Amino acid sequence: MALKTKMKCPLCEGKAKLTKITTKLFNGLIVLNDEPVYECIKCGEKFATGKMVDASVKKAKEAFTFKRQIISTGGSLGITFPSDLSEYYGLNQGTRVSIIPKNKNTIEIITQKN
Ligand SMILES: [Zn+2]
């Protein structure tokens, strides 16, 4: 993605330069390094274009995909959760969750707060 190196600040119309920041999402569970943003030299405002935001969202989705193999537990099938994900959602053995089929390829899991 080719980005303009200079932009006009939407707040103060000052000059903004292209820079890179580290973005943390979900309390640091996902860290995106070298995310391009524009920083205004005059007022310090940081902003991104729609295309830049779209690219970041795509990157975040890729970073936030955990691939797991279905396991067999007795007569049922199970999925294991990565420990940082379990910790983030407060999941333990015995935690009740709701499983909601969304479509042919998507299943939603809702954690229950007791
Ligand atoms: Zn500005």
C-alpha cells in the first residue's frame, strides 16, 4: 500500500507526517507493530485514512485468529483454548458458555458472567 508521506491535519490544517506506532488491542492481547498513522506536527493529532484503518483491521483479524484442531472427549468433540485467550475471557474448567450457530461456517461462543 503506497501512502502519501505528508497530509493536512483535519483538525488544525497543519502539516502531518507519516509515522509508525504500536497499537495494542484487547488489553494487549493483540499487538500490531509499525502501524502507519499521520501525526500533525502542529497539534500532535494522530489520524489514519480509511484505507489505513481497513488495512489495520485486516491485520488485527489475522493476528486474532487461533487455529485449533477439534479433539475428541468421550462421546463429544471439543476445542482447546489458548491460555492467553482463556485468561482474557476468564474461562476455566466448568465455565458455562453458549454456542450459537451463525451460519454454515461460523459458530459464536458467548461467555456467561455469573
Ligand atoms: Zn493539527
